[in-house]
Amino acid sequence: EVQVVESGGGLVPPGGSLRLSCVVSGFTFSDYWMFWVRQAPGEGLVWVSRLNNDGRSTNYADSVRGRFTITRDNAKNTLHLQMNSLRAEDTAVYYCASGLRSYYFDYWGQGIQVTVSS
Amino acid sequence: DIQMTQSPSFVSASVGDRVTITCRASQGINRQLGWYQQKPGKAPKLLIYATSTLQSGVPSRFSGSGSGTDYTLTISSLQPEDFATYYCQQGVSFPLTFGPGTKVEIK
């Protein structure tokens, strides 16, 4: 059974930083892409970032490029999202998702709330 | 960037009804289209990828079709557990983009 579990969310003031983590089990983590997707309150789904299986190739949404960094530790089956210079508009539930089907989000975590507010 | 639109944005339907949701891409996406179901307070769930391939465990009442820029998700006989919001997503190029969603509610 595939399990995806996020952690690290919380309340942070504008301009602050937060690091999200996602631990995965149930498939060979090091073989697949991983993603972050977010959903602002009452809004739709927005793709944030993608990392390839060896951690060397990344993609970011324009809204987060230069502020967010996606990394992975294949030895620990863990994905991270370092979020710096946070803005109010970054407030959302952040989901970690696997990419066993490459460009599709096939297994999702439960989501973690990030709130940027003073 | 490829823009995705969906119609309708809201569907009111009864158990047993056939429901069709349409998704349109701003340019051709070579059948690289996925559909997701999201229930309130829950993570989305992949239903269909590559236009018509059902994800493992998804009931056969869900089906997808389309080509070029126009795609559809069909639920052949709506069940109580199908009341949710459905999103399409293009899987051909970054940034990966979703449609705005279609909420299926009980009539």
C-alpha cells in the first residue's frame, strides 16, 4: 500500500520561511518523479513544483520560482519543499504527490496547511 | 502556458444519472489529459490518465475520451459516493495546469 505523509506546515509571518517534508512508502521512491501541488482556501488545484527521480532536474511554477526549492533524499524516501520569502498568497494546503505516471499525480498525501499571516 | 477550461462548473444530478464533464485545452495536448476527483477536506484522487486509462481501483462507470483540445469525463450511472469536484489536468508540458473544477451535487 502506498503511503504519502506530509509534515512541517504551520503559521509563518510574511517574508518568513518554512520547510515541508513528505515521507513515502509502498513504491521504489528513487525511481519516480515527485511533485508539490497546492490549493488555496476555496480554490482549485495549482501545481507548484516537480523533481525528477535523481534530484537533478526541477521545474517550478512562475509564482514560486526563486523562492521555493524542491529536493529529495532517496535514502530516506523523503521529499522536501523549502519555502522562503513567503507571501500571503502562498497560504494554501500543500500536497505531496507521486509521479509514477510521470506527468500525472497518482498518489497524494493528506495535505498540510501553510498559513502566511502576521 | 496551456490553459484548461471545464464546463459546466456545476452539475446537479440524481443517483443513476449519466453525467458528462467537458475539458478544453488552449492548445492540442496529444491526449495527455488526466481527471481527478476531490471530496471536501480530502486529497484529490487520480481517476483517469492519458485521456482514457483508468487508474487502478477506479470503477468502470468512469470513462474518458477526447483528442486534440477537447476531452470528456463520463460517469455512466452516478453513485452516492461520486458527489465531488472533478478536475482535469494536462500532462504534456510544464507548467502542469488544472481546469477550474466541476462540482457534482445531489439534485
